[in-house]
Amino acid sequence: MELALVLDVFQNRCVQGHGNRCPKSNNIQEASLSVEFDIGVLVNIFSTDTSGNDFGFTVMGDNAVMRFQTNPWLPKAGENMIEIKSYDGTARQVAVDGTCDAFGFQIRKVEQLIEAGCVEAIRPPPDFDISEEIMGLLTEWEHVIA
């Protein structure tokens, strides 16, 4: 969002969260997050460790909805699919070809950065400041659940 919309988008937000803890370990096992950003964007996330190994990722905008047909958190080498469906009902499939899986991509990116003499990622990947903002949001989420 920050790259596409506005700098410091994570700074001004209202966070609400709920969750269940495992009776044995006391770890959070299901959690929901609702974040309202002051730029008019509402984000809802649900995460679970108890309901199998499925995924869902949907982005709803002013004109269309985008659904990831393949797992966006663990993209595979080869073809990954996204569906973009406008609210008038027309849909199109977008294939994103990857030369390696998510872990291979991360390794290649780090190798490139080290070879270039960088000590942190160059945007658009999250740099230290953005990583800290994201971790702050996740920590705030954990605290509202506790």
C-alpha cells in the first residue's frame, strides 16, 4: 500500500483484533485483524493454524476484485495464476511465470543485493524502516488479542 498509495501509510491506523489460544501451549491459533488506515483503506485478515493448509487472498477495489488462484505466500516455480474480475462481471486470468519458488527468489534477491554492496533491500522490497512498521502492526495485533 505504501508503495502504491502514500508514504507512512502504516503510521495512522486503527487496529482491532480477536483470536483464540491453544489450551495446551497458550499460542494464538486463530486470529482476525481489521485495520482501518487513514487514507480510507480497510484491511481484514484471518489466520488459522487449525484449519488445514489452505489459503485465500482477495483484494477488493473500486472497480474490480482480484483473487489469487495459486498460493501468493508460497509461489511455485512455473505458472502462478491471478483472476481479475470487474464488477460488471467480466473476468480475466493473469499468469505470472516464476523461474523459481518463493525461497529461491529470496535467495537470488539477497545474493544480488550483497553483490551490489547493499546492506538492506532497495524498494520495492521492504527496507528496514518498512519491515519495522510491519512488525509493529503485527505486534499491535498480538497485543489486542492477548
